[in-house]
Amino acid sequence: MNEKFSKWDTAEYLKNEEDMSEYLNACFEEAGDDPAYIAKALGTIARARGMSQISRDTGLSRESLYRALSGEGNPEFGTVIKVMKALGLRLHSVPF
């Protein structure tokens, strides 16, 4: 029996702001001190929302967003904040 599997893409399952927020919160828990993990999570959420729209909302090119949010890039904090704002998300701190 030949089974065909497709590549998992989390972005396909992030349907609304609540899904995106919960996903990002889970990634913050998992990431530890790995900023690339968070950048990649933001990239996944941006793809779910539509990278072209995020590009327009942030004023950054799609190419630079894909590169910065790939997990291989090293986005500036300002870029992270712009992307989060465009996604309708914000950072806040809580004691742990």
C-alpha cells in the first residue's frame, strides 16, 4: 500500500486571531531563549494572514519579511513589533 503524505503547514490551521495568539503563546513557552523560534512562529502567522497584506501594513518588502521571519534570519526588534502590530497582536509581560 502506497500512502501519500503532504508536508505539514501550521499556517493552514491558523484561521483566526485567537488561533494565532494561542499559537504564538505556545511558541513563547517552547522557545526558551531561542529568538529564531519566535521569528519563525511570527513568519508562520504572517503567512496564515497573508504575507502581502503584512508587507503593506508594515511597509516592509515581502522578501525581507520572508527572510527575517524564516527562523534563519535575525530580525530587528522594530521589525518584530511592526509585524506583531500588523497581525493585531501585542507583547506583554507577566511574572513567572
